[in-house]
Amino acid sequence: MSLQQASGLFPNPNGTWSQPADHSYAILVLQRSLGGACIDTDQDGVCDSDDNCVNTSNANQADADGDGVGDACDNCKNTSNPGQEDLNNNKIGDACEGKCDVDKDGDIDKVDTSMISKARGKKVPPLDQAYDANGDGVVSPADVKACIPLCTLPNCAVPVNPVP
């Protein structure tokens, strides 16, 4: 940075003036002075320009649904929702709204996960799509597992001995 003039210009070291050459030289000097640094807002070791969850630390950049939003900040982890739309602001993405809320009371809790567990092996349809969180057409423990992270109330546990 010691080569920068009071005017802010970085003179070309060979003494000739050429705007493209001087600009290129300035960029080179600046890049070297920063040591290739980047902005990392969440300090997870991934530059914001490459981070799929800029404000929440997620060094592994996991993205289970492949929507480009990291699992650590995805409001719909098992269903693609790249814009993170959430019209009712309940922290459940619109793309997966309705999934897991089997009793249709507006939240996902242990009542819902218990009902899903009890329906294992049944097909969707005729069961409501809320039972089939992973969208494979059959209710299974994988659907319960997909619903647990979406729980909106504390103590969202699956019963130890669910009725088949």
C-alpha cells in the first residue's frame, strides 16, 4: 500500500501511464495486501460468496433438499424452497406447509408425529399428504424423522411404543 499516491492512484512501476495497466496493477496490489481475504459474516470458514447460509454458521454446507439454502437456516429442510417463502411467518416454509400437521391445528407437535407413526405402512392417498413428509407415497418412520425438525412446540418426541 506504500505505493499508493495521495490522489489514490497506484502508479505503474515502469513509469509509463496506461489506464488499463494502472488499474490492473492497483487490483493486484490490493489483492496481495488483503491476502486473498473474503467476507465471512457467520465466521464458519466459508466466504459469503460461496456460503449457502450466510448468517448462520454451517461449515459443512449441508443442503439435504438441494435447494441451495443450507440446512442450518432452511425453513423447509426436506423440500426444496429456494426462496424461503413463509407467508404466515410461522418459520415453516410454504413449500412444506401442511406436511406433518396431520391434525390440522396449525402447528407440528408430538400429536402429529404420533399419528404419523401409528399410520406407518399406509399409502398416501387415501391418507392425507400431511402424513407423507418425504413424498414417497408410503407412511414410514422416515416421515416421522422428517417432521421432528419442523416441530413448533417443545417436547416433540415420538412415543416409545406407538400403536401399529
